[in-house]
Amino acid sequence: MALILNIETATKNCSVSLAENGKVIGIIELNDGNYSHAEKLHVFIDQVMTQSDRSLSELEAIAVSKGPGSYTGLRIGVSSVKGFCYTLNIPLISVDTLESLSRQVENEEGYIIPMLDARRMEVYSAVFDTTHHQIREIKAEVLDANSFKEYLDKNKVYFIGDGVSKTKDIIEHHNTIFIEHKLPSANEMAVLSFDKFQKKIFENTAYFEPFYLKDFVVTRSKKK
């Protein structure tokens, strides 16, 4: 039996799931439009363990969404998971945020492009086929009318994530399918974290850092 706690904090969705052998047995998540992870994450962990009638001492590993995504959200998630893994002396598993998000789309043809909102007209994205195999690396890119044209000209493209809201106003193509109001969730992390657990693909708890993709930029106030 592999009991794994999955934690997703890369976006505004604060999401925690408990999975046994890759099957979710409890999940709590909240997207209230704010980054409420600092206040909600540990509460959600306690709640999902209690509701599932399990204890932290039973965990075999803890998985965290590694990014890309919100700098602050990722820091909170990774810091919390590190603390638990140290205390419980169990492995830390990282799950690619965009791969997890892509698994919310189930179709037999075309491409899946999960995208997360970055600054201004920029998104973090990757490209997957319908078996969720990644066929293009993760990029931070500024959108224009020709973005993803090489995929759109070949087949249907399913865009998913909070980057969709600005993408649909820029890209016009008969093969576009926009899936709105979706964010990465700890629900889809369960299968991915269990696969890594079986293969013993663990992170170095002391040195693991989130995948920010870009350097964090502090916006300074213009007020004097």
C-alpha cells in the first residue's frame, strides 16, 4: 500500500488530496480568487487526513506540485512539504504542474496545451499529445496571433488553464478549443505521484527547489 499526500499550490487553487495506490480517497480544495495558501494549506491537510480516517504517520511519501506557477504559492507548498518530509522521514516527490493540469483533458485526437497566466500577455505552457506525453518543452512565452500555429494547423488543440482567458482574445483558429475556469488540482497529481513512488523517483529534500521558470521580480512601489 502506498499512501501519498498530494499538495498543489502553484496557482490560486489551494488543493490537497490523499491517495492510496494512485486513487484519491480524500480531497479538499479552494479557489476563492486569492492566494490563501498560507492560511488554508495546513488546515486542509488536517481536514483531509481526518476525513479519510488516516494519520500522518501512515504516509509513505508526500508529493508537491513543482511549477511553473506563482512564486509565492510554490514557495509555500514546497516549504510545507519539506517540513513534513523531514519530520516524518519520508520521501518527497515532485509533480510537474502543467503535466498534472493536462490530465484534466481526455480526448482521442489533437493536442493538449495547458497554460498558466504569467505577466501581461505571457503564459507558461507546454504541449502534450492525447496520451499526456509531453512533446514540447515548458516555455514562458508572449502570446500573439500566430502562437501555437504549428499545432493548430495540424489538428484540434485543447487549451486549458487560467491562461486561456487572454489566449482566446488573441488566437483565432478553427481548431481551437478553449477550456476555461480550470486550475491545477491535487486530484490529477495522484496518478503521477504514485508512478514516481513505484519507480522510486524522489527529490533530495534538503536541496529541492520549485521550478520557477523565470526569476522572481519584485515590483517596487512608485510612491515616495
